[in-house]
Amino acid sequence: MIILSIGLTTQAQLIQEATDLGYTVVTENIYNTIKFEGILFTDIKATNGDIDQMANLFPVEDNGNTGPTTGLQLAQPNTVTIEEPGAITGDVYRDFKYHNGLEVTFFGENQGDDLEVIDLKSDNITINGVTLQIGDPITDLTSINYIIKDGANNNKLVKVVKEGEYAVSLSIRLDSNNKLSEIHYYENP
């Protein structure tokens, strides 16, 4: 019983410290509801950067582009550019850049490793059932209690972290009117 009490106290202290630093701490259940372009972030991560799996999540039009295609004719066709900038240096990176503004970068320590999302930018996000787009007021995010943090150069941010994982951040940058100007997930490899 004492060990459980110490563990709960430590977790509560970590959450309080993160909150004091201006982070919006959410539970794992809420964090796992986050979507980009209508696709669960957990599903994007689960592709491990596999080109075919990403094409299944985000079907693309075959337009002579060097990236993969599904061959589907869509009402609003998506296009993608896939780059592997680390091929020259031996680093294992794979960048997916979609015409709709979604950019996802995967990284792995060694060739053959599963790749992990280390950077993602999007023009829209859904958190706990509330969808926001660039230009929307942050006050529309009514599904969580968020903290607006003052950043460098008079920037304002809402930095969302999953309880227990404070080194990884989902940053929602706000303009002077508290409207979304950037949605960016990142972690340091």
C-alpha cells in the first residue's frame, strides 16, 4: 500500500510540475483520440513509415509523382512526395509531404529498424472529439482544459503532452488573436 501511495504521489507531482511549466497534460485515453487529417495519430505511428501502409491511410492519386499510389480516383485527390534525405548520410529518415499540408517524418536508429514519427505538421487536429483547423480560435477546444503558454518572440502556445511522457510535445501555436497558426508534433531522436 505504501509503494502504491508513493507512486501516485510521484505521478501527481510530475503532472503538477508539467502543468506549472505551462504544459497541458492529458490522459493516455484522451491522447489516443488525437487525429490529424481525420486519421488517428496512433494509426499513423503504427505504420512505422511503411510506404504502402501510409498510402492506405492517405490514398494518393497517380499523377506521375515518384511516390506510391493507390490508383484510386478520388473526389479530392491527394498527392504526396516521399523523400529519404538520410540515404546519403546513412541516417534512416522518411518524409511524407502531402498537398493538403500534412507532413510526417519518420526516423530509425539503424537500417531495418521500425521507424518512429519524430515530426508531424498538419493544418487540422482533432482532440477528444473536437476538430480544429488553422485559423480557428483556441476557445473552440472545449474538450480539454488547456494552458496557453507564452513562448519566445511573443508567441503563444498550447503544448499538449501525454501523462508520463513529457519529452514529446504536440505544439499548437497561436497568433495574437489566439487563433491556431501552426500544429506541430515533434520529438528529438
